[in-house]
Amino acid sequence: MDAHSGAGVMAKARLELARDGRIARVILGAPKANILDGAMVEELDAIFASLDSRRDLRAIVVEADGPHFSFGASVEEHLPEQIDGALARLGALLRRVAAAPAPTIAAVRGQCLGGGFELVLACDLIVAEEDAQLGVPEIKLGVFPPAASALLPVRIGVAGASSLILTGLSWNGARAMQQGLVARTAPPGQLASSVDAFLDEAFLPRSSTAVRFAARAVRRGVIRALDEDLPELDRLYLDELMGEADAADGIRAFLERKPA
């Protein structure tokens, strides 16, 4: 197995190549929270950029060290003075994921929330442990998730998107599969073996050319949402929502451990 680190000694993400280089594993490596702060997002973007020219890959697995996929984006970076850059970086990463040269499979255990969930939504398929928790709790802080608002309607329809975004409640892996969001579930503690079985069954036997073009074909709705809807939603967030006192107050209350 070849391993390549992200930038710097304290890299928060890394790339590993497995199965004779036919499978790329992109790993969030800052447990237990695996927060998608600016450094993590930039490292993930660089890793996906390094895969752009690979034509031998059958699949790219996006996974995480530790008991949780990700608690989400950095709340500090969502304060009014930083949020513009945070949204731009995340949007660029999601577009990079949606342009990946092979099918992308998110492997999810534990908490998968906020920006971490939005990263998962940009992937082609999701494999989740049955008791994993997937959701966007931003409404509880007085804001909404722009990328999830663009991607969830494409993935599960408006009704399902509304159920998650407007309530801030999470779905476990089993319910997410019932709703068509998750492709395959795994019993608790068996995520790795379930993903490996999925790769053996559905991806490694295939032509790398075939899976690359098939991925490009099925991503059209996701790419349109990221290119057309997400910029409008980012503007709604930045130009209108962030002008309201509730939004900034909710973020600061969370940071100060007070009720939002």
C-alpha cells in the first residue's frame, strides 16, 4: 500500500492507494471530531486534485480515522468575518469531489454532521453503519447549510431534504438507507469489511474507463446543483442571513456554550 500525506507534518488528511493502485482511500485524519476547518478542506482539495489524472482507479473511498466521520465544519470559521472564505473553500472542494476520475464512496460511522455530511453528499455512494448519525444541525444555531440545501433535493427529493434541513434532526444509517440516501449499511463495527466487499463485488471487476464515464454520466444533477444552485444559496447566506442578528448570535452562543 502506497501512502501519501497531505500538506505538512501535522496533516489532517491523507491519501492511501490500495489494491495495486486501483483503489484510492482519502482519509480524514484528525479524530475524534475530524472537523472540516480550512486546513482540512484545503488538504482534501489538494488530495483530490492529485487524483485528477488517474485513469486506472476503480473507486475512491472517502473515510475517516476514529469513531466518527466528522462533527462538521469549524464553527469559529462561520463567524461573520470568516464565513465568506469558509463557504468558498468548501464549495471548491465539493466541486472537486464531483469531478473525481472514479466513483466516490463515502464510508460513514458515528457522527456525520454539517460540513462533513455535505462532503458525503458530494460523493456518488454512501456506505454507513446502521447506527451512524447523518444530519445538518445548522438550524439549531440560527443558520442553514447552503451545500446540503443544494445537494439533498437532488439526492432524496425536496420532502426528504426539508425533513433534515428544517428540523436539524439526524437520520441513522438504517433510516437513511430506507430514504434512498445510503446505498448499503453495515452492522456496527463492520464498516471496513462491508466497504471491501462492496469494492470486490461492484467496482474492482469493472473497467476503469467504464466506471469513470458512468460516474460522469450520473453526476450531472449534482454538478448542476453545485454550479448553479450553490452560488445562489451562498449569496442568500452571506448577503441576507448574515445580516440578521439571530445568525451571528446563534454562532456566538454555541462558541460560548450558551443556549442559541
